[in-house]
Amino acid sequence: MRYNPVQLFDINQEWTIEDYFQTKGSRAKFVCLDPNGTRFYYKESLVREGRDYSSEFWAEIIASKLGQILEFDILDYNIGLHKDHLGCISQEMNDSTIDESLIEGVNILATIDPKIVDDKKYVNSVYDFQFIKEGIEHIKEWDSFKDKLLNLIVFDAIISNSDRHSENWGMIQTRTELLLPFTSHETQQSWIKKLINKTSKEEERHIVKPKKYIIKNTFSPIYDSGCCFGRENDEDKINYFLSEEGIDKYEKYLKKGKSEIRWNKQKRTHFDLIKLINQEYTEEVTAILERVRNNYDKNLIIDIINSIDNIVPQSHYQFKLTSKRKEFIKRIIFDRMDKILNIR
């Protein structure tokens, strides 16, 4: 069991914000480089009229630390301080210094159905476990990706993530260029002659050397998991759920959360989805749940959540989590774990 204690990154004047990677809308999102040139992705909580999800970036950070404790392959999120705001910040998953890139799930699925890229209503009609499996099989990676996908679904059930759409998972693709041996002496001499007789650097770039690419695909770490832990509930609703009179409503809320990944075109609760998958992949799901059980440390989780915002400076005190919300997040985790670990 290993996790990275929460850190605070101050995105100050020594950092570089890449303007062309910023997004417009109701919250700030941008790519930035620290003084050493390391690339990070920063995002704030979604807050707009009718949708105040102020605790969303905290949910992302806590989910990250919880995932590490339970030994899921998950991106490390920490606190980002940008001027008078707080958000979550994570280091870039892919290594941009080499030919490596993140390929989102939607682009994997588009290899079997291009319509999924542009038609969001259509996506909802086809986006299920079976469709994802078909897409991964099409790129011939099911054997290597299967366990990672099942881990992702179990993790979402633990944190009650409602937003695992096709852009919130993917694969890291690494392309390695290899120079090939010349097929004959004549071919080699022809290439050398062209290189000697070039008239400019521009011309040199157009002289093709024999080469090929080795492509390696790996399922990405879990990322973008902030739609969890009841982040859509305001403080009054949280207080009600924690009260004696709110127990029944809380139990209904706990059970009704559904996965964005459907089963045979139908939305299912997280718990039912795991049960259905367990029927086909019993060995794999059993192994995942056993690992989670062995790493489950309630006291450590309590300590992490209680202290998660201790390093927030006084100047940003208003962004800290309330004690009631921390209590609610802990209850969500513990109650959902009890149900998931008893799935057979």
C-alpha cells in the first residue's frame, strides 16, 4: 500500500500558462509548465448558475489518494493554487518529449463507428460495456486492456463516479521510429547520392530514409474522476443526509447512483454493473476485490480526508472543505465499500 501525500503547487509568475490550451466556460482549465518545464494540467470546480459543484476539485484529489491506497493505477492529483483560486493539478500523463500521446476512448471506439465522435445523442444509445469491448478488440488490445477496464469500473463504483464517458478514459500510445537496413547496395547508394547532392536543408527533409514505427499501446491511468462523493449536493443537503431524519433518503441516494458505462444499452447502478460483469469475468473481478480488501485501511482514509486541506493557506481559507462534507465523503466511501466487498 502506497500513496503520495497531498501537495500544494503555487502556479505563480515563474510558471508558464499555455494560452492555446486554455478552455472557455464556467471554470478555468489550462496546461501549464513549472520552472523546470514539466507540463501540468490544472482545473477548477464547476460553478455556474444552478450548478455549484464547489467541492469537485477536492473530490478529484481525494479519489486520487484513495485509488493509490487501494492500488489502482490512477493519476496523482494535488492542490493547485492559481491567483485567488484553488483547483486540482496533475502532471501530464504522456511524455511529450518523445512521440507519445493520449488517445481518448472516443477515438478508440471511432475505429468501429465514426459517428460516435460528433453525435452525442448517438453515443448515449451505443455506449456500453459490450461496445467498449468491441472497440478494444478491434485495435487488438483486449487481452492487455481487459483487467484495466474492469479495475476502472470497480473504482468508479467505490467512489460513485457518474461521469465515465468516452473521453474520460483512454490509452497512452508510444511510437518508436526505427531505421531499416537497406534492401540492396543499389538502394543504399541511391540514398547516399541524394543526400550528397541536396541543395538545402529543406530538400534534405524530403529525402526518405527506410524506416518503420513500433507502436506500443498501454491503458492510461485512471483520470477525471471528480464527479463523485456527492459533489452535486450543497451543504444543506449534506447536513440533511447526515441527520437522523435523512437516513432513509441517504440510503436511497447511496443505492441509486448509476454508471455512465451501460450494460447491453441499459444504465445500471454501479453495484448491479459489477454483479453483471462478475458473471462473465468472475476470476478477474474476484482478484480485484481481494486486492481492494487487503489494502482497505479505514483509519488511513479518515486521516487523509480529515487533513486533506491542512496545507491550504489562510488567504484561501474559503476553499477548504467543511467538517460535515468530510464526514459525508467518508460515509460514502465506507458504506459503498461494504456493499462492493460483499458482491458475489
